[in-house]
Amino acid sequence: MFSIRRDLLQAPLFPASAERVRAFTTSLDELAGRVQAAEAARSSWRGPGDARDARAQLDAVSRARAQLPPLRRLVEELHAQAQSLARDKIQLPDHVLARLDELNTRVSALCAGGEERARQLAGVARDGGAGAAQGFLAGSVEPPWERAVTPANVPYYINHELETTHWDHPKMIELMASLADLNEVRFSAYRTALKLRSVQKALCMHLLQLPAALEAFDSHGLRAQNDRLIDIPDMITVLTSLYEVGKPSPFSGDYLGLQLSIDFCKGTFESSPQHGCPSVIAAENPSVVNVPLCLDLSINWLLNVYDSQRTGQIRVLSFKVGLVLLCKGHLEEKYRYLFRLIADPSCRADQRKLGLLLHDCIQVPRQLGEVAAFGGSNIEPSVRSCFEQASASTGKDSKTATLDRKSDKSEKDETKDKTLERDADGQLQYIEAFHFLQWLQKEPQSMVWLPVLHRLAAAETAKHQAKCNICKEYPIIGFRYRCLKCFNFDMCQKCFFSGRKAKNHKLTHPMQEYCTATTSGEDVRDFTRALRNKFKSARYFKKHPRVGYLPVQTVLEGR
Ligand SMILES: [Zn+2]
Ligand SMILES: [Zn+2]
């Protein structure tokens, strides 16, 4: 008689809970907007000129800091709400919780930044701030420049002739100005990669071998410390061991236990004769590396990317990611290492961890003013894209999952899949390195600049026995582009990047890119392709564009 219909009992709960979730996300959006505004105001900070300038700036900073406690309270309130929702068994989606976490971190950074900034300015207001510390790095600049450090050990640079101070090293200022020349490159991924290649070379990071960097992290006790903060003196210590002449350490090639499963062969940097035996940069390249300068520029770059507020500390994770992205190494090894940074002891990563990693990666194009082309600084769509693809590829009829999994391993993998938990929507709760690599192989929008950087580096020394049909360069050096529709039509990278047209060749034609000199096999293949494409219409190419990246849905920032 009294059979209770549970659905009827619970029904009234649903509208109420939906209302509460909606209220929660609205508050979250408001918080995001305010945090972004505070960050924007903060990014206009500059190095203090002199004591009087410092005092004036100190006033502005006090006003800015007064706005932070309300933000802090809003974060706390949202945390409390989330807890109360959880108590009532109302599950907020993971990405919403991850967003709250992220905003919490940003508010903390704003508070810490404001505090540090006030202390710094107070120091400069008191004694003019000029102090030569970090010993040998004083030699990274020449008169009229002087290198000085704040009480938080943050370097800054004084130009005594112009009586100005700057957070940026004079060479960094020059470097950044020179990158503007690359703005004529039409394709954002190539433009960003070209800029990054210039940065990489100025910092001599292109000479730093990935295994050497990893070894330095470990030998300085940074293993499994990714959530900790590292200050500038410690960063200098690690970097010094990489740049300075020291004794090379023995190293075995299977350091990472690498098993190359996805073919990233196009993504290697020029192979080094000393592969498998990394040593310090300066020891291998004594004539090209000015150690204090490169080291100082590296610190400058890392701070610009990860500590624009100059708190004097960055996360160990950011430090590692920043160096790994720019060093010399195999692309897949980099990807695998990046994943290891966020993997738990059972080698899996959840959405929050992936978000942290992608956030640190995307700061690089952001620093180059290129973030918009890669989906903006919001990494949530990328995280979702990766997890969705992983969930789809490990589904029951996972035909696409054969990409990497050798048939002899399939049995083991199947049992492993079962241990990957899914949420109510069938989404994986965790991903493994395999999923991460599979996603990156599609060159997702937020990360595409990295494989392009690797291809660019590989192409740099390539000489192709072909003539550019536009500028007549012969041989073509760098990337060579061959039209798959016109017969025998080649372009050099300069002409291709600037979008130059020829009589019959159109910008809509499909192009094949070569970063190394073509083999005769490729020549034959392209010839047949050109033959086939000859009979396809322009509409075909519009309908089947050669997408260079995996588009992810972008969300307007700061809502
Ligand atoms: Zn040309
Ligand atoms: Zn063509």
C-alpha cells in the first residue's frame, strides 16, 4: 500500500538544486570578471623609476590592494556554497570546481603580488633600490645599464643615461621589439613558432638538451615538488648548472623509458651527434654562449611568462614547463614528460591537473601576444576536448584507439580500460599518457604552436633542390611548400607565409609542407596527388580544408 515513489519524493528537489547551481555559476562568473579586471590593472605596473616615483606608485598599489579582500571573501563564500551543495548531494561539474580552484589561485597570486609589490616599492622609496646582488649576473649588462635586485631578489635594470628602470633586460627589450617584424606572417601558428624560435635562440635554450634539463631538476631536488614555489635564487642555481661549464654526467638514453608509439618523426629538432650524452650548454658551445647574459635572459623570460607581477616566485611546475617547452628535444619526449609532471602515482591525470599544465603552456603564446589565435587564455575548452576525445576513443567500439595500441598489447589494455572510472555522462575521470599523446597528435588549437616550433627548427637547415616559383630562390632553404594542384609548383617559406600569389596558383590550393629535403618516394607520391587533385574543384577544397589544428570551441573570456 505504501509503496513510495522515490521519483515523486525527489522531484521537488530538482528545480531547487538547479537554481542553486545556477546561482553558483553566476557568482563564479562575476568573480572571474573581477579577477580579470584586477589582473588587467596589475599588468600596467612598471619598474619604479626613483624613490619619488616609487612613493607615487605605492599610493596606487594601496588603492588596488584595497579591492582584494572582497574578492577573497567571494572566493570563500563560493567554497562554502560548494561544500553545502556537496552535503546536499548536489554534484557540481568538475570543470566548475576546477574553475573555482583556478580563480582561488589567481586571487592568491594577486594578494601575494600586491603585498610583494608594496614591500618592493617601499624599499625603493627608502633607499633608491639600487643594490647589486646575484653576483656574477651584474655582468649581464653593459654601461650605461646596471643590474639591480629588489628585496625579493627580483632583477631589474637601470639605464643611468636615460634615468629609467625596467623589469626587462635591455636585450629582452630589443628582442621583443624585433619580434614585431614577424607580424607579417599570415599564419598564427607559424608566426608564434617563429617568434618563439627567436626567443629560444636568444636564450640559447635551443642548445639545452631535454635530458640534461630533467637531470638538473632532479639533482636540485625538484622532483615531485611541482606544487611548491621556487624563488629566483633557486632558479638561478638550477639554470647555472645547465649553462655553466661543469662536468657532464653519465646518462643512459632510455632515461624516460621511452617507447615511441606515435610517429612524431617530423617533430624532432636537428639531431645532435652527442645524443644520449647531455652536458651543460656552455661546455658544448663555448664560443656562442654568454653565460651571464643567457641566464639572465632566461630568468627574465620565465618571470615575464609566469610572474609578470614580479612576486619573485613561480610554481616549480611552471619553471619546468617553461624550460621544457623551449629546450631541444624530441617532441614526443616533451609531451610524455609534461604528462608525467601532472600524473598521479598510478600514472593518470584528472581535469584539474591537465588544466594546470595547459595553463602553464598557454602562457607562452600569451607572452608573445598570440594567445587569441590559440583559443584564448581559457584552457577549459581544451581540457574538455582532451577528455572527450579520450572518453570516445576508449569506448566499447573503440576502433580509433588502435592508433597507438599494438595488437599484442590489446588484451592488457582492455583490462586497464575498465579501471578508468567514468562519470554519469560516460566521461573518463582520468586520462593516461596515451590519451594525452593521442590528443596532441591532432595538434589541438591551444598547443599547435609547439609542434610547429619543432618542425620549424627541423626545417631551418633543410636545403631543397627546388626553386621558389615566386621569388626564384634556389635552393629553397627552410620549409618548402609544394602545391598539390599545380604541377611542379614550389614556394619558399617566406613567400608562403606572406601569402604571395602567382598566376595560376591560388591561396586555396592544398599545399604539402616539407621540413626536410624530399625523398624520391615523396616526390612520386605528391606527383600522383597533384594528378588526382587536378580534377577536383575549388569547392572540394573548401569542403575539405586541410585543418592544421583540432578546433576547440572557444568561450568568451571574462564573462
Ligand atoms: Zn620565395
Ligand atoms: Zn597551386
